[in-house]
Amino acid sequence: MTDPVGLRQRKRQERHRRIEAAALDLFETRGFEATTIEDIARAADIAPRTFFSYFPTKEDVVLADYADRLNRIIDELDRRPTNEAPWAALQAAFAAVAIDYQSQRSALIRRFTIMIDAPSVYARSLQLQAGWEDTLSETIAVRAGTDSADPAPRLLAAAGLAAMRASLRHWLETGHKEPLPDIVGEAFTRLSEGLGPGPTAD
């Protein structure tokens, strides 16, 4: 017999993908600001109110993969050796995500091009990343066994996210010719060197 719960879930996933595909096509052809929820609903063959059962805002369609990216980073952190330095573990986790991004190059370029051209989408991405920072800092604190009074986990999480964000922006603005994982690795290395002791005065 067909599992009714599984069937409903598959139908929901299919509709989610249909809405997302229709919206991205419209954002590319008409522009993000010029595209309305009604336009997306019409293209996806759904009622406008149904849209909000799948996405909280129009901006969230562009950023639909964000939750998966955060889960990937956390999963990679959980796989790292418990005695590994927090910054090294964080760098390895972001490197794994950068490889994912590289393998999904076309989709990534498409989403980020829309985001860069739409200030509200970029603002929403920063809002979501603030939540990433909370989750990452908590994960780092648990790994290191530190308490809430220690600012190091949040500093590490914020620095790691900044390195990834700057790397992605550089990758896109330079025509995505250099491998993204290499750019991310260099960004982490530079931050690591910059956080060390400065030159001594003569």
C-alpha cells in the first residue's frame, strides 16, 4: 500500500521545487522587485496564499538553500576530531561547504546574482546569517567546553562567516575563475595570521 504520509511529503516537496523554480525564472527575467507574489503563484499554478505555506517571504525563495548550508557546516563540525583547534575545525567545515558550492556552480551563481541585485534579499541573507552565528557559536562552545561568558566561540563563528561571505563575493566579482575552496582557504589563513601577535616595535 502507498504510504499516505510519504505521498503527501513528496507532493509538498514537488510543489516547493515548482514554486522555487518559477520564482527564480521570474526574478531573472523581470527583476526581483518587479515580480509579485501573485506573479509567482500564477507561474507555479497555486493560489497566492499557498505561497506563504512554503516561504515566509519572497526573499526566502532566493535563499531557500540556506538551512541546508548551515546544517552541512554543523554536520562537518560534528565530524571533526574533538581535540582539533576550533579555528581549524571551522575552516575544514567551511571548506566542505565551499566544495558543495563549487559543485553547484550554476545554481549558486544564479541565486547570488539575484541577491546582489536586490538589497532586500541581501539584507535578509544577513539576518539569516545572524542566526547562523548563534548556532555556530553554540556548537563551537560545546566542542571547546567553554561557558557562555567566553566570547571566543562567537568571535570564531563571526570570523568564519565573514571569511565565507567575503570569499563568495570575491569569487562572483572576479568571474568565478579561481576555485572557491581555494579562496575560502586563503581567507581563513589570512584571518588566522591577522589574529596572531603583531610585529614588535624596535
